[in-house]
Amino acid sequence: MVEYRKLGRTDLSVSSITLGTMTWGQQNTEAEGHAQLDYAIGRGINFIDTAEMYSIPPRAETQGSTERIIGSWLEARGNRDKVILATKVSGRSDNDYIRPNGERPRLDRKNINYAIEESLKRLRTDYVDLYQLHWPDRPVSLFGAGGTVFRHRPPDSASEAPIEETLEALNDLVKAGKARHIGLSNETAWGVSRFLRASELGHGPRVVSIQNAYNLLNRTFEIGLAEFAVREQVGLLAYSPLAQGYLTGKYQNGARPPGARTTLFERGQRYEKPGVSQAIDEYLALAHEAGIDPTKLALAFVTSRPFVTSNIIGATTLEQLKTDLDSLDVTISPELEERIDAIHQVHSNPAP
């Protein structure tokens, strides 16, 4: 059964599962995206997450395609007020097709203003409920590239967009009614603390959420960030709860099912590190012993964490989506949690 949880300190209640959308526009057609939206809404899901750079993998010819699919659905159904819509502005990158004239994205006022206007056009709405920074403007290890190793780089104050400037630009969007609330993504504990401090000093609104990867193979959020989530009500919107599908077991022993993401795009390196396969075997065995579908076990674990506001699931078929949503009926008992933690002790975060 769907649970509804407060988004930060706002008056918005969001479903404990969010419908992720990043496959729409490459793996999924517009019609398939609309069918997923209809099914999820029918099951009580009210939270939709997207980004200006989607679909994934990022390509110039498909950038913005996911927002356009959501926009055509919102227009066709006339139900904008029934859903809570989140999107993201791209952080600093070398992708020269996201901004006009080949400019590189940054999190300064000019880029943020441009990005929100384009997203609103594609989404066919005049506001988003949650506007997130997809990743920081400063150099940090992203998407598993650096693991848990901290590689110091001297701050480059001349090129980094100051957090205060970014927050002030977001504040203008909130004042203009284009974004109701703001959030972070792929952020560190230091970054969250700086955004909270900048808000306290009057530079702009308080962040209400952080969207980071979190799953049985990567519980690094618990080391530092979870305390912010609980004490400061900056809850986790957990992405990749199935570790890009690896926790289902479908890629074990080098398998490459037709049509699967890693089969199509070979972008699963984050979950092909030493020790990952052994950890997956342990979780698969536990699920089998408990009589629970491995997909449902992995998702139910994430959804049940006290620092998680919502668990972002993604599917390419309605059958997968049904299984994902059925995870809401799985309870992580104290005994099952103890078994999960025992595996985690031996195989701690092999895919950060």
C-alpha cells in the first residue's frame, strides 16, 4: 500500500515511491511513457521525477525528450494539479548541446534561468513542484567514478559558481512561482551543509530533499548524509534502488538479456566492480530463502529506511512497473533486516 510522506518541511505529501522516467525517449516510446504514467497514477503514485538532460544515456538528439513525453501526457490528461512534478537543471559539464551556442552548463543565474524556461516549455506547465540541481557545480566524484576515495582538488573560486549565487537564482524562481521548492542531487554532506547555511543567511529557500544513489550495494548515504536527512528534514529521494537492475540478478554470470540497459548501452560499470557479484549472490540467496522476489526485497529495503522520503523506481515495461509497485506490500521484518545487515557487514558498499 502506498504511503505518503512530507517532502522536507513543506506541506506537500509525496508517495513513498516516485516514478522515474529517464528511459522515455530512447528505450520507451511516448505511448509507453503515457501508459506507465497512467498505471502508476492509478496505483496511487503522485510523484514524478525527470531532468532536462533525459533521456539516458545522454545524447544531443534525445535531450529533453523525457520532459516532452511527460508534457504531452499532462496536457492530454489535464491533471497537472493531481501530480507532484520534479525536474533537474544540469550541473557543470562539457555537454555543449544543452545550452545555446555550444555553451557549457553551469549553475549560475544565466544557466538556471534558461534551463527552467526550457523545461517548463517541454513539460507544458508554468511551474514545477521541485527543482533540483542535478549535480554540483564544483568538482566532485560523480556516478560512482571515484568510489569512496576522496581525491582532493584545490577549490577553483574563479570558475565555480558560488553556492550563494546558485541559491539566489533559485530563490528568484520560487518568488516568480516557477518552482515551488528546491532540492539537491548527487551531493555531499559538505554541500548539503553549505546550502543549509546559505539559506539561514538569507540567500534563498531551504533545500527540501537530496537525490542520491542508494541501494543494497551502495549504502554510503548512511555515512553522514542520513543524519542531515533525519535531523534537518532533507530527505533522500533514492535513485538506482535496483542498482541499474543488477540486484534483480539478471546480469549475473555475465548474462546480457535482450533489451536490458546494460545490454544496449554498456553503462553498468558502476555495478561491475570487484566484490559486487558475490554480494548480489548473497542477496539473491536471502530473497529465495525468504520467499520474496529479489526485486521486491531490494526495493522494499530502500523504501523502508527512515531517512528516505521517496524511492525512485524506473521500468521499461508495465510488467516491471507492476513488480516494482508490488514491493510496497513487502515488509522488512527485524529478522530480515538483521540478515541484510549481516551481508552488508561482509560486503560493505562494493558499488559506491
